[in-house]
Amino acid sequence: MTTSRVAPPPSDHSGRFVVVTGLSGAGKSAAIHALEDLGYLCVDNLPTVLIPTLADLTLGEGATHESVAVVVDARDRSFLDRFPAVFDLLRARRDLAVRLIFLEASDEALLRRFSETRRPHPLAPTASVIEGILAERVRLGPIKKMSDRVLDTSDLTVHEFRRAFRELSDEGGTETRLTVTLVSFGYKYGVPVEADLLFDVRFLPNPYFVPGLRDLTGKDRTVQDYVAAADTSQPFLDKTVDLLTFLIPLYMAEGKSYLTIGVGCTGGRHRSVAVVERLKTMLSGITGARWRKRHRDVAIV
């Protein structure tokens, strides 16, 4: 469950800066992984006083990162006292879209997690875990009220957690993308081990047996035109595009970051290469996906 407080940031912000905090054991380490998958540069357990410095170094003039996330919490002994003032300074900046995400969970969920990890609570190193939980919940109350989003992680699975962070990131203006790689290959050299989906195009006529085409590859327009002229070529492409147009949004909804689609022919030089070239053009309009192509065996003679 999430709650919202702050309106969308002004449009003149050039950098995105996400601060993640909350109760110990509420899932901040998992948040780091989710944000890294979304393309954020992430820093965990940064001293509170260094947060503005991190923003300057990573998002200033000449910086290479547009999206930065930092996790801060009670592990830094100065956090509870200094964070409100530091965060107000971040909010006042015109060059940053700053968002504060607060993670919480039920007492029962936190007790279970501390029991599983056998780690002491940072606010109760010599007392019981429940005492630390209750004390931290009270002391974090003012910071929770400052947050843009409150996410209750008590009953979230790993996939639900990733999906929640993707939705939070989308609300903040970050474009979530699935990286899709189209790989041509030759079956005689083995199936790509990284492939999630495989398409066999050995049913198409083989340019290898056509004089003048054997020494070319599927990158050449002449070979592409030859493959496209087959009666089965366009129906195959259309049906494959329909299938992938259906599947890819489902993979994105599941939180998948990478998808590899293998297209194979006998030697990986003609038919599979031509099909990958055509598929990339036909699929490039799918929103939310970043497309790449790789011709694994095209250089093998």
C-alpha cells in the first residue's frame, strides 16, 4: 500500500534524486536493487550530512547520471536529528526533482525479518527487537510525514516490491524500460544460452544456395529482399510481431529488466540476420522497451 503527499515536481528540474528511508527491516536493501534495475545510481548508508554533496557531484554540470538514489536511516546516528534540515535544502533546489520514499511494515513482519537475519536492531543493540521497532516508529514519525510516498512492505513478494518501485519511479518522471536484445545465430554453432525466446527461421529459402548471395550477409539489402520475397516471410513476421507486442508489456509488468530473443538459421549469416534486421524495425514502436540487435555468427565463414 502506498500513500501520497506531494504534487509532481516542476518541469524545469534536470535531475532526479530519490531518497529512501524508513523502518529498519522494511526493505531498503531490496529498494536499492529495484532502483538500480531502473537505471539509478544508488548509494546505501550515506552519512546524512553528505547527501547535498552527493547531489552536487552526481547531478551537477558535466555529470553522467540523471537519476540518483540514496538510502539513509538510523544506522547513521545523526540521521534523526539532521535529516529534516538537509532534506529541506534538497527540496529548495531548482535543478532537482527530489522525492522521499518511506518504507514501513507491520511489527509482526519486522520481528519475523529480524528473527530470520539474527541482526540486532540499530536502536536497541542491547535490548529486545520489539523495543527497537517501537522506538524507531515513534522517532521516524516526523520524517514519515515529510515523505512523498509511504510504501507498506509487510505482505509484498519480491515481484510486487519491484513493481511498486517501478510505479513510484514512473510517477516521478523516470521512463521505465525493458532492454530487449534480438540475437541472430546459427544452429550449427549452438543456441544462445542467454535466450529467453527462440524463433527458428530455417523454413525460409536459404540465400546461401543462390549465386551472388552466398558471400553476402543478412545485413545486405539484396539478401533482405530475397528473404522478404518468400511467401511465408511476411506472415511469419506479422505473427511474430503480434506475439511479441502481446508478450513484452507482460514482461515489463512482471518487472523483467532484460529479454533476449534468439532468431536462428543454419549458419547465422543470412536468414536469421535479415529477420532480426526487419524485426527490430517493426518492433521499435513498442512503448517502454529499449531495442538492441546482435548478430552472433555473421562473421563466421
